[in-house]
Amino acid sequence: MSDNDFSVTIAVDKTPDEVFTVINDVRAWWSEEIVGDSGTVGDSYVFEVPGIHRVTMTTTESVPGERLVWRASDTWLSFVENTAEWDGTDVIFDLTPTNSGTELRFTHRGLVPSGECYEVCSNGWTGYVTTSLKGLLTTGIGDPYRASTPVAEEAAKHGNAELLGL
């Protein structure tokens, strides 16, 4: 991994196996609209915010309690010139046991500061990982994307409404 790849780390009072299980409940922390599955190598799912963003994520590595890797394909980002900027990038969850639980290091390999999507996408990932996923792990309640909520309101949660022109 490059030092330039987007990365964020959280710590929670859960075992690595518990964290791994919760990460794979993608509908509870990233989007209620996910179609497909995650967790086992070869599983894939589609994340889509109509008119804004679409990606297929395929599990390429799965070591319960240690590591999960998703490969992005069939990507479309409406708000950047290179609409397929995420194609071939990897979303990586590395889990490390600690004395008080687990450290989760989230990395989007290929999401780099020189990319068009970096500001919007890093804001989004920061919110979903540090707020929604962490909330799901600590309180049992995540804050995923909901199609029933206006897109501008969802984008505003991560400071992206203005960046997306909403």
C-alpha cells in the first residue's frame, strides 16, 4: 500500500471476529440498497446512488478476524471527468487485536490525493467508517445510505453536498 492511499483507523471494544462479521453486514453501515453479498472470496455486490455513483465490489480476499479485501469494478462516478476512477481499486479492512478490542484499518488502495474523486470520496469513506461502521460496532446502530432520504441530505452528512453540486 502506498502512503498516499486513503486510509482511516478506528478502535473498538469488539473481537476481530465480531468486527469482521459486522463489516460484512454492508447494508447496516454503507447502504441499505446493496444488492448481493460480501464475505466469501468471489461474493459480489452492487452499491448505487442513482445518478451519482455505482460500483460493483467483489471479495478477493477473506480471512475472518484478520482481513477483508473488495475489488471495485463497473464503476461510475457522475461528479468527476474520469467516471471509472475506482475501477481496479481495492477496499481493504485490516483487523489487529489489541488489549481493549480491535484496531480496524480501512484503506482504499488507489484512492489517492491526485485523483479527481479524492476529496468527495475520502469525505464519504471517513463518514461511513468513523461514524456509521463504528456506530454499528459500538451501539448496534449504523447510519447507512438510505434511498428514502434525499441525496443532498445524505451527501451533507459527509460534507459533500456542495462538492457534488447538490
